[in-house]
Amino acid sequence: IIFQMTQEQYILAAQPNNLQRPGGAPVYPVGIYGWRKRCLYFFVLLLLVIMIVNLALTIWILKVMNFTVDGMGNLRVNKQGVRLEGISEFLLPLYVKEIQSRKDSPLILQSDRNVTVNARNELGQLTGQLIVGSQAVEAQCQRFEVLSNAGGKVLFSADKDEVSIGAGKLRVTGTEGAVFGHSIETPYIRAGPSQDLKLESPTRTLTMEAPKGVEINADAGDFKATCRKELQLESTEGEIFLNANTIRLGNLPHGTFAASSPGSTGPKQTVYELCVCPNGKLYLSPAGASSTCQDTSNVCLWS
């Protein structure tokens, strides 16, 4: 009886009439019908299509990017770190502890503008920077060093106090040579084979000092010292020794006898004596049986 009553209620609810139950309570249809049912089927079908497309795209991405248990594409993750094969491009900053190339290939860092390498401390402050640009290579640090691969010898170092070159030989191949704005300290200066060595100061003085002496050698050529005003050879405790087969001093003034009258001329003199004034000036005096420097010392009064 209960089943029959329920079936009768369902039949009455499914009929599109406005019949009322004998008890007087209205009966309303239960379910989704009409355009609502069609919209539900449409959204279910659309959701199914989207799921299928997403699954296909996911499989395609996994296939193209070559995802594996070790990484994806040219990227491999192992116990030592991350390994990249081929050319890699980074659009954002890269933070790593060490970058190393393979044993059989070089490491190339390339950029359209410049390559900047920064070193920071634990507080994030910049302690060192290397900028490789199209116009120059700049290094900002407290001390810059270039070491040799054999033994780690310092070949070049620079800080705010000094610049040190530890190589056995410094060669300057420019046509204009090397220009120093201030003093230099070196034990040895030598020109290349078949080349002249020239030390020049165009607008100031040129001074060479050494605690134990200055030695100048020209084994296969001439030594020439030229100046505009004065050339001074000074030895505070020793002597100045000129050792040569011939020593020539050109354009020295000729001393005259104190008793000779102006305009008087004597016989042509071909042999002279080298004399020195008290102030160090050199002059020539006509040679005689004895020294004539005292008789021709009038030239010292002109200096």
C-alpha cells in the first residue's frame, strides 16, 4: 500500500495539470527540466573538454621540456649541484656559490650590454665588483691581484697605496714608451735589442738617485745627455770618474791673458789646457811650459 501511494504521488507530480491532492496540499514537480537541463549538460561537456585539453597540454609540455626524474631539458640536478648543457639564458639575477664549465670546454659569459659580477658580505653590502663592458673592464675592490697558475706567484697587485708588478720583466711595446706622472723605483731599466733607451722629461727636470750609485752602460752604442739649461753630475762623498779613450767637451769658452789688451791677437793656438773656475765652470787656456790657468782666469769673472 505504501509503494502504491508513492507511485501515485509521483505520477501526479509528473502530470502538467494543477490537480490537487484530496488532502488539499499542492504538489510541485521535482527535478531539472527544460533550458536548465540543457545548460547543465553544456557546462558538463565544456568542463570535460577543458580537462582533456589541459591533460593534452600537460603531456605536450612534459614531452617538449624533456622532463625526467633528474631534471628537465638541458638542466640536470645531481648531488654536486645543477648542470646545464648548451646555451642558457637568465632573465633575472642568478645567485650561485660556484660556476664551473666542463673539463673539455670553456666557460663563456655573454651579454648584449655588459657582464657584472658582484661580491657582497653577510650584511648585503657590496665589497667587490667586476664589470666587463664594451668600452672598458672595471674592477672595484680593496686590492686587485693577478696570480700565476704555477705556484700562485703575484704577477700584478694594486691597492690604494701602491701598484706592484711581480713579473721578472715588464715590457712596454708602445711607440711612445711609458709615461710616469711621478717618481718610479726600479733596479734596472733596459731597452730592447737594436733599440735606443731614452729617458726624457719635456718640461721638468730628470733626476736619478741611488744610495750606492747610478750605473749607465751603452755597450753597443753612444750615451747622450741633453738638457736646456744645466747638467749636474754630483757626488756627495766620492768622485766622478770618466773612463774613455777620448773625452770631448765642446763649446767651452777660451780664457784670455789678463795683461793682453783688447783687440790684440797672438799666434794661432792649437793646444789648450783645461781649467776650472772656483764655481766649477770649465774653460780652455792656451797651453804653455807650465799651467796658464791663473793667467787666463778672467773668464771666471764673467760667469
